[in-house]
Amino acid sequence: MSKEDYYKTLGVDRSSSDGEIKKSFRRLAMKYHPDRNPNDKAAEKKFKAINEAYSILSDPEKKAAYDQFGHAGVEGAAGGGPGAGGFGGFDFSGDIFGKIFEEFVGGGGGSPFQEQRGHDLSYHLKITLEEAIQGCSKEIQFRALTTCPTCDGKGAENPHDVTVCQHCNGQGQVRIQQGFLSIQQTCPVCKGQGTIIKNPCGTCHGRKRIEKLRKLMVNIPAGIDDGNRIRLSGEGEAGASGPAGDLYVEVQIQPHAIFKRNGNDLYCESPIQFTEAALGSEITIPTINGKVKITIPEETQTGATFRIRGKGIKGLRSHQAGDLICKVFVETPVKLDDSQKELLKKFSKSVSKDPEKHRPKSATWFEKVKQFFQKLGT
């Protein structure tokens, strides 16, 4: 069964702002939360769908992939992220609305400090059609935040210089009582880190990460298509106090001089002489692996296509190759000498004596034109 459009699930359209998407998610999450709908399977299913949709549309990269490729572009990417807690992909803490919601559904107590996972990164890699068909390995270079080699991502060269924040007891968040409301906020002392660094690392200045140029070999599987993405787990941005993000390599296949690809099929065009088209012939056409001969039957017209089975591409999940479809077009001869022109004139006169026999399409077309002008009274 096909999945419902994520925008439809959240009750918004594709032009909605991030704020509108967030507002709609909050409203629906409160409405369908399991604590408000005990033993209601339909509400539970709706709640999961809402969280899955928001986990994609709240992430700029995943949202861009979904907008371009639909569900196929984010397959396996949906789900709750860091800070999801018991609310399936969205942290309601940090504002008054969130605390009202938390108190309503029975939440309480400070949330522990959450690991900060590194951001996912994207890379656009151009390859040739031949490389896409056969598979290849490519070295890519990109700048990214990596774990500081001096302090090993701790923020200080001496581990004893990193202490637990006493203001929040290492939670990274503090709870403030305002009347009957209990509001959870980021700790103002450690800025949500949960730790205090007395003597910051001289290389990263306590940031735990530095930006550097990275080189990485990417294996491109045979049969990959234009727009496909390869996920390299843990090769994205290093986390400040958590795991690294992922690197998504999007493949862009450069235009080919001869072939065009559509799925697992290849398309090409081949010129033929008008004598070959009229009398029939055998011509040689290219394939991705070599040459093949095809028979052109007599009376072939421009635009006729010929399918050569198994001469296309074996896709990523295909057990057999697609086909090669060759379209022929009749090439008009140019730079004729006088004797050649005279021969063509004689030929033209001979076929014009019986146009319905020799040029049926022309005869039919001229008859339609004649009837058209008759209707106009001209």
C-alpha cells in the first residue's frame, strides 16, 4: 500500500513555511497522542504517521530529498531523532506550549543531556553513463567538521579540565517554576552541553571539532541511475558530543553523445539514406558494449523505431538488462551535382504519376487540405 503524502498527513501544503508545518504538527500530535487516546489503535497509527511525516519535513535535507523524489528519496530516513523522548520525533520541551503539553500527558522531571549528533552532509558527484552502467570507484573531496585530533573531541587536552556543570547537574537543561507552569530551558551556564571546560583545547578552542578537507573513496554500484543517492553512514559531520552524521552522495550522470537513458532502456538515433529507407537495407548501430546490425525493411519512414532486446542496462535491482531502442531518420542528400539532380527529377516525376500508390501519406494529406479550403469557401 502506498504511503500518504507527508504534507497531507500534517494538513499543510508544499508552500507552507517551517513555522506553519511545526504548528500543525503540534496541534495534531496533541490531538492523537496515545496518552489522550488510550487503547485507540487508529489514533496510535495516526500519531505514528504524524511523527514520521514531521521527522522528514522538519529536516531541510530530508525535506529537499522528499520534495524531489517523494518517498523513494527518504526511504529508511523517517523516524524520530535525538531529543525525541517519548514523543516520537519532536521535543516539546523548551517553551510554554511544550510544558503545558508535558504536564497534561503526565511528563515530569528534567530531561537528561542529549548527545549532539553531527549533521548529515550532501555531495553531488558527476559520472559518465559508462561508469553508471559498469560501476566504478571515485575519490571525492569535501570540507567538513571533524573530531579535533588534539583533544579527541573532549574540548580540552587534559580530561580533568572538563567537569560536570553544577548548575544543571550535567543535564544540559534546567527547570524554572513560573506560577503553576514548570518550564524547561537550556542551561545558561553550560549552554546545553552539560559540562564546563576550564582550559579549552588550543586547537579547537573548546569546540571539540575543527573543519578540514576530507578525501573519501566512494564505490558506485553498477546500474545506478541519475538522481540516486548513496548513503555513507557516519561519514558526515562529526558530532560535538555524539555520533557523526551521514554523507549522502547524489549521482548526476552526464549527458552522453549517443545514448539517452530511461530506466533500464537506452535510446539512440541513426540516420539512413532515403534509398535505404525505400528499398530496405542492413545497417550497423552502436550499443553500450559494441556494435550490432539491424535490418531496415523496405518502405521504412522517418521516426520508425527498432528494439534490440537485452542491449540496454542492467539496473540496481534488475536480473536482466533492458533494451536498446533505435529511432531512424531519413537523411536528405545535399550538395548534389547536375546529373544527380536530373536523376532525382526523373524519379520524382515517375512517383508523382500515381501518388496514392507511391506517396499515400502525401496524397491523404493533400486531400485533407483540399477539403479544409472547400469548407472555408476558398
